[in-house]
Amino acid sequence: MSFEEAVTIALCALATILTRAVPFLVFSGRKPTPPYVRYLGDALPAAIFAMLVVYCLKDVAWLAAPYGLPELLGMAATAALHLWLRQFLLSIAGGTGFYMLLVQFVFK
């Protein structure tokens, strides 16, 4: 491993540790969390999921076969799994797996 690679890995590790530790240092348990930070904690997860859905569907050819059917079925499977199990990771993994099976074996 070269010196540049070692420095790059060390800087990436340091940046990751800092992004994890800074919120705990800035917002300690001694004083209440500011309202805008609580608002961001409530609003951002839904906004990020909405952005991911738009990003994933932006290149779908809705007017050509298979007309976005694998994507719609994958989203339906993800939603159904989440309504049934209430587990984000299982819902996402199950929906993704179902979508991959569709595009690999059904909608070739």
C-alpha cells in the first residue's frame, strides 16, 4: 500500500468518525435538543425516501414494454412487506429481491 492510499484511508476513517461523533458533542444531554434539529429528525427520513423513489423511477420507460411493470410490482411488494412486517430493512431487501427476480427471469 502506498503512502497516498494510507493517508486517503485514514482521512476517510477520520471523516466517518467525526460525522458520527460531532452530533453527540454538539447536542449533549445537558440541554434540550433545539426544535429545528428535532424537526429535521422528523422530516428528513420521509423526504429522503421520497427522493430515492423519484431517483429510482426517473429512467423508467413508461411508454415502452414492459411499461414500468417490474418497478411497480417491486414497489408494491416493498409496500406490502412493510405493511405486513413493519421492518424497514426486511421490506427493502424483500422488495429489491423480488424486483431483481422479475428483471432477471420474468421481464428479460
